[in-house]
Amino acid sequence: MPLYAGPLEANRALIITDKAFTADKHILDQACIMIELYYRMDENEGLLFDPEAPEAVLGRVPLHNLTAKSAEDSLVRARDLMKVRLQNLAVTPETDWPEDLKALRRMLPASWSASEIAVTAERLTGRRGMRKTFRASLEASLGYQTLMDSVFAAEGVPTRLKYLAHVESRFNPAAVSPAGAAGLWQFLKSSGSRFLIIDERIDQRFDPAASTYAAARYLKLCRSHLGSWPLAIMSYNNGPGQMRDAVKETGTHDAGEIIRSYQAGGFGAVSRNYYAMFLAASSLGLQSERLFPGLHKPHSANPAWKTLKLEHEWTPRQLRILSGYSTAVLMRCNPALRPIVFERNIPLPKGFELKLPMGLPSSQDLQFADLRIAGEGTDELRGRPGMAGLPIPKFAESVLLRVRNTLFSGRRRDDQPVLAYMHSQGLLDAECLASAKQDRILIEPHPALHAMIRNMGG
């Protein structure tokens, strides 16, 4: 097994630090390991190291042409063999070391005692390289960077913090952890409920925009309590309460000192390496054009939509018929809506801001005639014609005129249903027509729309 000659010094040149994001030697050594995994090594090899003593980087493990399970099994076997070698090194007198143990000893700090070597044997871990995975995460991030930069700048949060979403979810908005953390920013229900709507119908953890606002506010709050961005980042993993305890127990706000000396039970290897993971991921992200040339932006990145604020409760079936969009489109545009809402046709609450694709066809604008565009004030609607006592939003007025003229053109037979006639004129697509018949809801599930159709001659 190839051995490293000490820490990965060459990676240090890729790590970006500044006054906001500082790092001592220990954190830099941790980040060098993560640079090695994220950037230098593909998934076809693994790395053996002590996550709490990053100067102990002990070998590469070839994992070529193996399935994921076989690769993990091979890495575990290599780790266990290295543990045995380290344990032998710790208990064998120096005078009795064979050449392989002498070589292994040279890989460790000269000042280490036998007991320290034994501790590293117990902590030794193996991780596969992640260059392809990290590249895919960077490509996924391109779909959210504009949103995140805008939100973080508005909240007064460094935009570099967007790369924390790599550490959390690899920029996967549908990610769910075994502990129940969800979304791009992996909020638990307990912490997310302070900033997001999380109930039986809506879970905004899965909404990239809403959860990004929540992450920015959460990080800013942690920064105000703890006094530095490194501690705020660590609190994102451990919670601000535990980080306040760490500051109190260690008597310092220095992240490196806390990582080395804080010994609380919940502050384990992941917690000790969390800031270094962010430091490495963000450093590579900030240099991605040079280090990962040819990144492809996802086709569905930054979708454009209009937001309509529901003035009444609506069921998904009604929204599907009124908008002309399929359930799949409604779900894709509104990831905060839980699947059970669509499965059981549970009404959405009044005031919910429904997202729909931009470029809504005019006939579909008509079908949303009693919805008001979010942000459009009541004053703008005063004095304009209404239907059954409801104002008509500006975006629907021209469409109403078109349908009114069509219905009164004389081309519709007296016995022809309005719904069928609108379909024949291209004002209602086949899917919407079929859904209306199936659900026995024509185009008037709301009394205002029923009155509008009746007043037009239907």
C-alpha cells in the first residue's frame, strides 16, 4: 500500500482563507485532506487517515473496477490491516521493529508517544475519493448560485457560504438524511420550524428559495451569538447551544483551539472536521472554472415562474383544471407541497403563493382570473370590473375579452357546452378537459368562475 510522506502540503496552495474565514495549521491540515478527496482522488481509490490528527495520512487504497459495496468492503479491510500495523507499532519495542514498521513510524510525527499511536489506530478511517461526485455537486450548484448570492447578499451574509450546501446536501434539494434533515440546507424540523413552514401540507425545507433565506438568517443569527463565521459554520452542524458551551468550557472563540480541545460527547469526528470541509469545498468552488473546466449547467436551473397568491382555498384537482398544468408540473414548481397533498387532494391554504412556469398561455391566465399576483396591491385593483364581487387581475383582463368575444361570436351551437366549445377554440387543452370530466368539475369549481361563464352566455 503506498504511503504518504507526511501531510498533503501541496494542497495548501488551493485553500483560500481571509479575515472572515481563518484557519490555523490544524484546520489547514484537515482541509488539505478534504482537498485530496474532493479534487485529487477519483472514486476508484481510497485514503486512510486519522480525522482528528490530520498529520497522520497513511496510505492510498486502490479500488479500481469495483462496485460501490465491494469498494467500501475493500476500504474497510485495508483500514483494519493498517490498524493492526499501528497497534503493533505501539506495543513493539523500537529495537524489534522490522523495516515495514520503521517505514510506518516515519509517516507519523516524531514527537508522538506509543499511546498516541495507539489512539490513532482506534480513530483511523478510510474514505473514497470524490472528484466525480464533487464535480457533479458543482454542476448542480450552478442552478442555485444566482439565487443564493442574491439572498445572502440581501441578508448581509458572505456569499461564499453558499458552498456549505455542498457539505450538507451536495446541492440536492430533495435530500433527506437518516436523522430527518431535509432539503438543500438539511434543516431538521426542530430548527427549521423557526424560519420555515413545516406542517402536514407544506414543508418549505424542500423549497430552494425559502430554505436559502432560512439558511442565511440562521447563519447570521449564529454569527451574532458566537462572534465569528467559523464558529457560526460549526454551529450549523452542532447547534449554537453546544458551540456556546464549547466557548465557555474552553475559554476561547478560536475555532482551531475548540476543535482540538473540546471533548463533549456530541462533538465527534464529523463536528471536528466540519469547518475544514466547508473551507475545502468553498475554496474549490471559488476556483471551479480553473480546477473543474467545462462544468455543465443543469437544463432546469433557475426556472422562471410567476407567483400567484391564492385568495381562496383550492384543491390540487381544481388548480390543475384552472391552470391547465398537470400534477407533475404543479409538483415540480412547488416542491414545498408535500406529496400527500396531491395524493389525497388536500386543499391548499388561503394565502399560499403558488408558482407556475412563466409564459402562461392566455387561456390559462383566464382560468386564474380570481387569483391575484403576489405583490399586486389592492389599490391597483380598485375601480376595475369584477366578477361575482371579486376583482379581475390585470393579467386576465385581455383574456376575458377574448373569451367573451369568442362565446358571443355566434359560432357556438346552442346545445354545445361551454367547456367543449372552449376546447374546440384552443382555450382549453385536452388534458384539462379530460380532468374536468373525470372530476366532474367543469371550469367553475369556484362560484365566481361559474358566474363568469354564466354571464358570458354559458
